Amino acid sequence: MAEENMAWLGIDLGTQSVRALAVTGDGTVLGSGTTPLAGRREGGRHEQEPGQWWRAVCEASRAALAAVPGVRIGGLAVCGTSGTVLLTDGSGRPVSPALMYDDTRAAAEAARLREAGLAVQDTWALPKALWLTDAHGPGRVTHQPDVITARLVGRPVPTDSSHALKTAYDVRRETWPQAPGLPEGALPDVVRPGTRLGEVCPAAADATGIPAGTPVIAGMTDGCAAQIASGALRPGSWNSVLGTTLVLKGAAPAPVRDSTGVVYNHRAPDGTWLPGGASSVGAGALTAAFGDANPGALDRRAAAFEPSGLLTYPLVSPGERFPFRAPDATALRLGEPAEDADLWAGLLQGVAFTERLCLDYLHHLGAPLDGPLTFTGGGARSAYWNQLRADVLGRPARVPEQTEPALGMAALALHGTIGTPLAQTAERMVRIRTVVEPRPARTALFAEPYARLVDELTARGWLPDPVAAHTRTRLDRDTAGP
């Protein structure tokens, strides 16, 4: 398939919106569309109504394609939030609400699965599928993007192994485990990301504006999609996705082993490995504390508070899943902010400290970290926060022009239709806007509050002692000087 006069469509089903991008093979964004999503949060509950996903995809896709008349769409792929799951009937119609990635109501089911020998976390999709089965009766376990790909193709289609990972799919053996409590046949067929699922059917074309016959390619999770959009697919490179929560994804020649299960390994379309983890810390804490305040103005004022008088571990919701597993963890604030800008600074720094702790934990596990680091996600729109994060981490970070998972899905769609290697395809499409260099004096300035946070997390029993010791050793080495 020739690439001239052609674009690829990436669709990202996020927490707060659906985003669609039409992108050329060299990374030029020709058209975009965004449609908001609503959810229901109450205690440990976080649900969305699956029907709104389709309506939002139709609207966002039409907006993206309205800007590219006469350009052929070579293919599309869809990503969604990792661990979001629902039940559907035999025709692919939802028969339950969708439990979102951070819904915590299936803790008892997760405990039973761990007793049965499965390494799952409380918010993973498999325990939530059991919870849904108990609450709504039997159904087909369905991940967020599967709802959309089924509507696009006109029939239920296999899920991809990336979204199936948190449903306990064994990506090494490429098999489902025995899942006690699920009815026989409840788990879907699975294919690798980049596999052709079918073509857009006429009814979906009418609804979305995507031409009938457009290839539909199996996608990956939003974290993996953002990793593709960062170009971080060579071994040792890492992508830090800062959105509502924080996701770190890297590339390695072999899986990174973690007995606690907080680091998991996706399998890339070419069979290599994408280790990573997802924290419950992130920019959502800013929204919770400040609502619709002007972030640019607060960034400028926060620069006066380095370091902040407030030490935070700013969890978005109860429980932590990476860089440690602590279901009882809650948002941590030590000290009193001098003013609202100091509170803003404390939250920004708390996220950056969490990011550093994630990288320290990956180093503890022996993950390769010697490649470039890239910042993507909504948080990467803040130049101040990017500099702060680079300073705290003590390492440079690349920031692409486009920081969107939808771009990663456009690259995966191109890979799935043209067949060029995914790393090469991503590198062609990703344009680096800037490289943020750390300032050594600032890195040293943040060492003491970071060490205090590590001590506090350890004292509360959340961070294991061996991890804390490894982190302190790295910190001592970094601050020892020449």
C-alpha cells in the first residue's frame, strides 16, 4: 500500500475524553477531534456508561476527518485505559457498566485469585470481571477498545494481548489462565497488537465518517500507545506518561521480573518486551485540589517554592499499585503550605518524587535504564513541570511535539497495514520538540525532601525496606559529588 496522499487514524479512549488524530507517515497531524466523557465516582466506585464511548468516537472521528478531505485513511487502531472492563452479550452489546481502571470494589475477588496462584492487583480487570459477573450475571469479558472495534467492524472481534494483560492473559505463553469463578467461554479470543481485525462496516462508516473498508488494527493500552507516540521502543529507553495518573513504560530485550507484581510486561507486536507500571499518583491531584484554576499562573508562582514547605505523595484515589503495592495507602501531606502556590508546588514536586521512586524501583529490579527518557501525557504541556521533573530526576528528558496516545495508535495502524517495524515507524512519526536538561544545583536541592518522602513511605509500611535501602544508596551516590 503506497503512503502518498494517505493518513492513519488513531483513537484514544481516555478517562475524560475521546481523542482522534489523522496522521501522515511522517508524523504530520492533518486533523484532530476531541469529545468529553463523563463518569461516576463514589468512594471506590468509578464507572462509565459504555454507550457514550461510541457516541464520542463518532463525534471525534468526524471532527478529525473533516480536515482531511481527499486524503485516504490507510487504517486505524484504538487504545483504552488499562484495566477497564465490562460484560457484553453474544452480539457485543454491553450488559453491564464499565468498571474503570481505578475502581477498587473487586479487592476480595483479587485476594481469592491470588490465593489461587494468579499474580493480579486489586484494580486489574480479571477481579473486576468476577465482580461484574456476580453483580450482573454471566457475559463476555470485554475491554474498553473492544466495544469500539466491534462496532466499527460490525461484529465481536478478538481482544489484543496488551489490553488482556490485566485480565491475567499470559503474554509469554499466549494463553488464558484458569480463572476460578468465570463461566466457561467468558474470556475472548486474543491476538497480538498490530493484527488486522477486519474492516469498517457500512453502518459504522455512516456513523463515524470513517470510509467503509478501512482496515481496523488491534491496538494496545493507553500507556503503550503513549510509549509508541514517544518513540521509546529501543531497549533501555523509557516513556513517562503523566496524565490523571502516572505510567512508566520502557523497552527491554527480556521481561523484567518482579515478584510483587507491580511491574508487568506487555509484549510488543514484534515479540520484544515493554515493561512498566502504573501509579495512582498524577495530575488528577491538581484537579481535585484546585478545580479549574489557571495552571500557567500557578506554575509561575510555584517557582518561588523550590522546595515546597509541603511534602506530598499525591494519590488520586485510595491505594497504590506502583512503585509499591499498598491497597490501604492514602494521599499523604506533611507540613502546611504557606499559600496556594506552595500547595501547587508541593503537589507538582510530589508527582516528580514519585516518578523518581518509580525509576529507582525499576533500577532495583535490574531494568535497563540507559536509553533516553521521554515525557508525554497532559502533564508534559507544562514547561515548568517538565523542567522540575528533569531537575528532580537528574536526567534529561525529551518532549515530543505531539504527546498523545492517539498518535501512537496511528503509528500502530501504519505498522499493521504497511508492515514496517514498529520502532522504525514510530521514529519516523515522532517529532521531538525540545530536550529538557536537568540543573545540577536544583537536583541537589530536591535530594533532601525526596529522602524524607522515602523515609515516610517506609515508616508507614508502604515501601518495602529493601527498595528503600536501594533508593537511599542511589541517592547517596548521586549526591556524593566527584
